[in-house]
Amino acid sequence: MTEKELHRLSKSELLELMLAVRKEYDELKKENDELKEKLADKEALLSRLDSIEKKVAALVGGV
């Protein structure tokens, strides 16, 4: 939407547009937060797997 088109909107149309933008923002923020949490979980899992791999390598190398 161009700036000229925005100037032609009524106050109620602008409010409706703002509410739609806010709703989309809230949905995207929620999705982003969920993805961040999944990423953190996967990073923690990789860290634990790395630790286990090092311990197994030490046990195998020590035999």
C-alpha cells in the first residue's frame, strides 16, 4: 500500500489495518518464540550428544 493510499483511508480503516498488522505481528512473534525454543532444545541435545561422544571415545581409546 502506498503512502498516498494510506492518506485516503478513513480513521476506522486505518484502525482496522493497524489491528490486522498487530495480529500478524503477534502470530509471527509467537511462531518465532516457538522456533527459538525448539532451536534451544536441539542445541542442548547436540551438546549432550557431543559430551557422550567424547566419553565413548575416551573409553574406546583407553581400552
